Amino acid sequence: MILTSDRCVYGWGYNMYGQLGCGPDSDIRKGDTFRVNFNPYHEIKSIYCCANSSFAITSEGQVYSWGRNDCYNLGHNSSDNIWEPQLIEDMTGIKTICSSGYFPYFLSNDGFIHFCGEYRNEDNELVSEVNEYNRLYEELYRLGSGGFGEVLTNYGNVCEKCKI
């Protein structure tokens, strides 16, 4: 995927999970490119690609996501793959995105880190207890994030009992 100087996003290559944003089962090969469509009222500021999914940040700090979503890692109320860019509801003020390989982390303008997805512990059990969320926060803090954010549930909602 590339972002051109005129703020257009293009993709090519493998698209098994929808990471190109061009609909299901469409591989763009042999140098052919596909222009990814966004709402014309949103200017794309930056793009991020990771582990079979893609993200775009608008100039207003909103986030589009698409691609593989089997662990709710794209911030939508579904675990289905997202085949075309979809705006993440209530995600605003984002200035950058990074990934641990599969799960995205969103750094907001106010210094908070937001993340989403089904998180599992070392025994592959779904993390659902507050103390395990707190442990995730502590690990992020030790990595030098400089701030804490909100934990999003599998459905993209803020986990009320997990606010710190």
C-alpha cells in the first residue's frame, strides 16, 4: 500500500483477508494497482499496514480500518473480515498507529494509547479480569509509552471497569 502526495491510497498484491480494501477475493498482481476508496470528505494523512490488515488516519484524526478481523482487532463490532475501509466509530484525535504484529495500538493527540482486540494470556485464555488489563497497562508503561489509555472491549466499547 502507498499514500501519494495528493493523499490517494493505492494497493496491490495479496488480498486474502481484505487488507487491500478492494473487496473480497480480489488479488491485485503483476504490477496492477487499485485505488482504495474513502469518504471524499476525509483527507487521508497517513497509512499503516500490519499482519493482514490496514489502517488510515484522516487529517481530523479519525481512523479507517480494513482486513483480517477475527479477533476484533480492527475496532468494529464484528469479528468478520472488513473488505473495504470502514471508519472506527468514536475513535478520534489519533496521531499515529503501531502494531505488535497483530493488534494495533493508537496514540492519541492527548498522549493516551487505545487498543482493541481479543487479548489472551500466556495460556491462550481470553483476558477478561481487571488485574490482567492492568498488567497489560503496566507492560505498555514499561515500554515507555508515557501514558495510559482506555481498554476497548471485543465490541469496540470502552471497558468501564478497566478505566485507570
